[in-house]
Amino acid sequence: MSAHPPVVHTVDAIRTLVMQARAAGRRVGVVPTMGALHAGHVSLVEASNRECDVTVVTIFVNPTQFGPKEDFAKYPRTLEADLERLAGHRVDAVFAPLNEEMYPAGFSTYVEPPQAAALWDGVCRPGHFRGVVTVVLKLFQAVPADAAFFGHKDYQQSVVIRRMVQDLNVPIEIRVMPTVREPDGLAMSSRNVYLSPEERQRALALSRSLHLIEQLAEQGERDAVSLRQRMVATLEAGGVDRIDYATIVDPETLVELNELTGPAVALIAAHVGGTRLIDNCRLGPSSRK
Amino acid sequence: MSAHPPVVHTVDAIRTLVMQARAAGRRVGVVPTMGALHAGHVSLVEASNRECDVTVVTIFVNPTQFGPKEDFAKYPRTLEADLERLAGHRVDAVFAPLNEEMYPAGFSTYVEPPQAAALWDGVCRPGHFRGVVTVVLKLFQAVPADAAFFGHKDYQQSVVIRRMVQDLNVPIEIRVMPTVREPDGLAMSSRNVYLSPEERQRALALSRSLHLIEQLAEQGERDAVSLRQRMVATLEAGGVDRIDYATIVDPETLVELNELTGPAVALIAAHVGGTRLIDNCRLGPSSRK
């Protein structure tokens, strides 16, 4: 068993640690997570290790980004296993605050997210992005790193955070790294543990439908309406229980496209059993997953 | 004529300057202003000079904190005179961004202010504090100083900013310095230039009514309802044209008090001619203006 990375619970302690590293001329990367770490998170740690001298992982299941009927209570909390998983990697500190440290009594200031937060998950999960940008801004103040690493799987989140950081002049670079997938294509997610073996099979419809339209786009299909229909048909044939959205959007504004004339992103949110899954892929000229 | 302090127009330039000073171990103070500098602002510069090694003054007439019917267009913009006024003091840089630098196309992220912003000026000036905390957070990211200096005259603003900084973990100390007054008692304000000589006389009703209840409180009056009535009567006798509020509140929550049992703050907002004026004073045990 390797040694655990040091765990820090207070804002003051993690900030001091980061400021000292930066004062010593070291580049600091931060990987914000809600724990329940999987290979996707580990790839973000590896990216930070490549680009920075010091890596901080934050683990905080942020209550303000869950809706009242969502899975905050049952979201997996696996700190010991998370520390084990990080033990094989270079992590200089884990910041794992309690709720009371992040949201003390009387807390009442929020960040109102940018326009791109009003679409898609912003419609399906009211208040979700307000909670996300609020906690991410707080984490960036507590952990004043040079760069922060997020996964492409949460594509809308990455667009919203990038714009928030730009609008509010937060001095941090946002790096978005490729989605990590299971061998059969399922995008890594902490919520995959909710899936029964049978649901796990049906969940493959998301990556399968994205892979299909990626190929069609590469073969020259430019009609986004037709591509959307193919995504929906594939999701339904694969047996997902409900589709929140399956769309093709502008990579920056997230506005739905009817024609592929440049870079685009296909976004899916769908329910399999009681589990809501999301996935996406890039389409068009600089197509990459 | 003394030399002007250097004027910097971009976020990148001022941030670099501040980061270099801090890396060299120097304590940095920032004085955020909307220009039209008067003796109150100068006292903030002097406070920063006393407590810090480097002082940055920001000058930006922030459009997002003005209502559609307010005085954004006519608010005094006097950069040359402001620089002259600062020339006799130790100011290491003036950050004077253009609107396009602070609010580029597509800007759409705001800070939703804390609870204390819902009262008083929050009622009279809808959206005002949202604009204030948004621009102040942006300025604190652009000018990552150790301490920021604000005037007690904008008392509710200081409470709102202090809470925003605490809630969002912004690593800056908020210092609130005493209100500076004209010899006859009028609180210094950039908006005083709007007053005609006759209005200027009537405007004294604000400080006079505060001074009166301060004396009554010192003499032992604990009935805040009665003190409020005396404030209103004094304002009306002095000829103000409209009272937005005249109240006595808890210093932290800004909730109205009916009895003085501890520290309290008397707050006034009133119109004289076309000009809206605010003033306040502390009451109770640790009474100071």
C-alpha cells in the first residue's frame, strides 16, 4: 500500500500550501472533483502532473448543484478508496472540506452563471450550474492554482466554467481533457455504479449513437437535423428509458445547429433506469472525442 | 505640478504589477473608486499608505450598478483632475479600464449578492448591489491585493462586500474607514457637485438628523422607533424633498431595530432636488461616526 497524499480540510490550510508553492516558482494544477474517483479523474491528475509541478485534487460533494429530487444523499462518498486510488500518482494535497467549511451559517452569495448555462442541463436541472459556478469560483479562491483540469464528458459545464472565469477575470487557465471510456465505449462516470448489469448494457446506446453520427459526419453528412434523428433512433433502439436531449450545438454558445458548417458538439442526456447519464463528442473539421 | 501616478488600462497589466509587488514581499492595498475623487477617497489612499507598501487606486464608473433611470450618463468623469488630486499622495498605479475591458461582448456572469443586499438600497435601487459585487469581485481578481479600502459612508455596500468576500472565499481583507465630512457636516460624495447652493443647505438635514439621534442615544434613549421619528422630523424640517428610508439597523444583518440593546447603525437615503444622498452613523456602546 502506497502512502496517501496529505488531506487538508480548511480553506486557509490549502491556500497557504498553494501560495507557498507558487511563491517558490512552482506551477500549480488543481483537479476539482466530487470524489468517487475513476479513470477519468486519474487522467486529469496525470494531465496536471504533465503540465504542472504541484497537483492538488479537491474532493467535495457540492450540495448546491443538486436539485431537491436529485441524488445528493446517495451520491457515492468513498474518501478512503479515493485516497487509495490517488496513492499511485503524484498528488501533493487533497482538499476535502466539510460542508460547514464551504457553506457556513449565513452563506448567501452565489454566482449567477453565464448565458450558456440556460440551455440543456440548465433546463433539465434548474439551479445546477448556479451551484457549479459558485463552488468552482470558491474552490479557485481557496486553491489559487495556475491551471484547473476538467473532463470533456461534462462539456456544457466546461463551457460554462470557462466563460465564468473569463467574465469574472479569475486568473486561472481552464484545461479540458478527453473523455475516458470503458473498453466498450461507456463514458466513465461516478454515477455508473448505480447501473444494474442490464442497465449497464442499455447505457451503451449513448456512446453508440455518438459514434454513429461521428462516422456519418466524417462521411460528409452535413444535415444536423438528420443526424439528430439518427441519434434519437439509436438511443431508442438501444433501450434508454427517457431522453432529456440529443442535440448538435455550436461549441461555444451551445445553440442548436441545423447544419454542420464548422466545429460542432453532439450532446446527449438520457435516463437508464433511475440513472441520468450524459455524453458528448466533437464533430466537424477538428473532430476528436 | 507633481508627476501623475502611472495609469494602467488592462487587467493583465495591473495584475502583473500587483503580483510582482507581492512576490517581492510587499503588502498591496487597493482603493476601488468611480473617480470624481474627493477628500473621502484621499483618506482611503492615506489609510492604504499607512497599512500597505503599495497602493493601487481603481477608477471605473461601473455601468452595471446604475439603474436605467439613474445618473450613469451624467456621473462626473474627471480623470485628469483625479490624477492631479492623487499626485500629492503615494499611489503606485491607477487602474482605469475601459468599459470594453471590464464588460466585453458576451459578458453574462454576475455575482448574486448576499441577503443584506435585499434591504434598503437593494429595494430603492433594484440591481444596484448585483452590479457592485460583480464589479468588486472582478476588480479583486484583476488587482489581487492584500487589503481593500472602502468608506463608511456607503455602509450597506461595505456590509454586502464583506459578506460576498467571506462567502466566496476571496483572499482579501476589507477595511472600512470613517466617513469624511465637509466642515458643516455634509458627508463627502461625488454626487455633491449636483447640488445647487440652495440644495446644498437643505442637504445638511441628513448629517444634522444623524447628529441629533447620536446625541439622544448617548443620553440614554433606547427606543429606536422614537429615534427614527426624530430623524424623519429633522429631515422634513430641513427641507429634503423625499425620504427613501431613515432607519436604525443591526450593523451586520441590516435588519431594522425597535430597541437599542447593542451596536446599531442609523441609515438615511433622501432626495434633495434631483440628487439622491445617503449618510449613516454608528450608535450604541462603541459609538463612532
